[in-house]
Amino acid sequence: MPHVRLRKFNVRDWFGQGIDWDGSMVVRCADEIYVTGVNGSELDASRTHGTGHTAEDAAIQADVALNNLKILLAEAGAALDDICKINVYISDRAYRIPVYRTIGRHLRGIHPVSTGVIVNGFARPEILFTLDACVVPQRGTPHTRLRRYHSDDAQYGFERQKIGCDFCQVVRAGRRIYLRGQMGQTLEDSLTDIGDAGTQGAQAMRNVEILLGEAGAGLEDITKVILYATDRAHLAPARAAVLSHLGDVPCALSEIIVKGLASPDLSMEVDVFAVQS
Amino acid sequence: MEHQRFRKFNTSTVYDGGRIANDMCMTVRAGNIIFLRGQTGFDLDNKFVGKGDAAAQADQAMKNVKILLEEAGAKMAHICKVTTYITDRAYREPVYNIVGRHLKGVFPCGTGLIVNGLALAEMLVEIDIEAVIPADEA
């Protein structure tokens, strides 16, 4: 049976863009649900909320986005508590706390894994925030969410941030395994000397190996890796650390240089996707 | 079943100077799910196409996507998610129109990000693709 594609659109019908691109808001497969990145625009593209480029506007957009996500998942026969992983993209570090507090309110008690990245921009200049969600319907068997934590008790680089989110380090949903974006701090948050991007990458990969093991998988189950670095100079040492830890497991790698990560103390973050073989 | 990994290669053939030598691959098939390496203006023979031309790089990237999916037993119609990274807002319209032509009638989910850079300075666009082969077509 072909995948079910809900709320089909063409970008040229949205906000006067000269782009002929067929998309769907949701693709429902037998075992997983894919979603287009949600932002502060109405689902029918009638308007965008919070266009003032302030932290408050970013929070307004996050609120609209999470409401939209809830609607989209319901239409696909799923719910917010089926979310395994979120990727939070903001275009300014000043938006981080208000945006995350909004997300935390919507996803209270769900404990997804999360990766947060600061980028330069999105489809249109007025968009300040986009959220991607990886969703697997639970169908009666709850996902396994290990090493749950509350963000306000956690450390981001050398900082603590009152961002008010329930997260965890690893989610197992059927055979799919989603990890929190891993950085240069240990799973116990210890961070005495964070070191360069290579040192951070090596620590991140030790975490990855531990978390995969706890979820009943191993490095050989890794499929995709997305490596984020905050400067081109950090990319080569971080890549070398990631790949040397993977040894003879060849992964499909993407490498992205971003404006920032959860804390200015961090030079790299690695997103690892795995499927138990 | 073990994951199938297609077009394995050594990083020393891609990055300058061969200082780092590790294994990567272009495609991983895990059951019915296909994960591709982020595709760029590099063709599958490692020749860079479209220097300074984001649209030409996107065109090459999508040609690669088609080949890689088919090698793994999938097709364009199975694409579920497309994440598009560009390094300048000015590239959005030309890149999306090219990608949209390759994806005509597929209707995937998409996320678009403007980022500071990609693996090599000459890369202006990178496209991440995830596809799922429906059970009755596997």
C-alpha cells in the first residue's frame, strides 16, 4: 500500500513564493509518521504569527507550531506522546529559553530526545523557529524512554538553563532508536575541561555507544549520522572523532556548520539514528 | 537482518590531504527504511558539479538521490522526508525549483534551513533524504 500523504500543498501557493515544489504536511507509513517542519504559520498558510523578531514572537511561533503539530498528528491517527525525537531550530540564541519553555509546556511528561541548533534562517525571514518531529505510533506498546531528565536539572556546556522541558537520552520505538544529540559532556553531565571539538566528539561517541547498548543495540545498528559544528575549523576534528569511533561501521553522514548549539561552550553535536538489525 | 550499506568509500578520497581515513557509505538500508548520505554537488564518481551554482549542485544532488534509491531497491515515490540545507537565502528559489522538478508528484514532507556552511566551502546546498519502501513493494 502506498504511503498516505496528508494535506498536500505546492509551495507556490504559500506566501507568494515563486517555487514549484509538491509537498505534504504529513506522510504516514505503516510504522512511522513523517511531518513537515512546523513553524508559526497557520496550517492553511493564511498568516504567520509573531512576526516582530523578538523572543516573545519566537515563543508565539512555537506555540502555534506545537498546536499545529498536535492537529497534524491527530489527523494521522497519532498523538504528541508518540513523538520520539524533536529537532529544535531557532535563528537567535535569545529565543532559546522562551521557545523551549513553550515546547516544554506542550510536551509535559512525554520525554522525547531533543537536538537544538541555531541556524541562520528558514523559508521566509519572518520565521524564527522550526520544529521537526520523529514520530512512531505506539499502538498500545509505550516507547522505551531511558535516562529521563528535566532540562532545568541538566547542564548545557558549563551553563544551567531554565528551559522547562521533560527530555530523555534515548528512545526505543519498535526497532528504531533515537538518541539525544550528543555533545562533549558525559551522560552524568560532568564537564571539567570540555576541550576541542575532537575531544568533544570522542566523548559524544562514548555516550552514543553507551546509550545504544542500554537500548539493546550497538554501533553496527547505526544508519545515519548528522554532525553539527559551530565553525569550519571544528568540523575535521569532530568528524575524525566520530568516524574513528565507528571503526568499520560505514554510516551515511551529513555535516552542517551552524551558528550555534545549546550553549556557546559547545563546538559540536552529533545526531545518531539507529535501527536494530 | 544486517543493514545493507551501499557504495562504501574511504574519507581520504573526499577530504583534502587524506589525513583522515575512515569508512563511510552513501546509502544504508535498514529493513524497509533507506537513509542517504547528505547529497551535494558531488556526483557519485566524486566529481564536483556546479561550482558557484547552487541550482546546478541541487540538480546533481537529486540525480544522485534517484540512483542511490534505486540501487537500494527503492524509488523516488518512496521519499518521505527531505531536509534542505542552503548557505544563503538567495539560493532558496533556484534550489527548490530544481528539487521540486525531481520530486514532482511525490509530495514528501520537507524542512528547509539556512546554515553557515557545509562540509566543504564550495558546497552551497545539501539534501538529506529518508525513504520507506511500502511493505507490499519490498
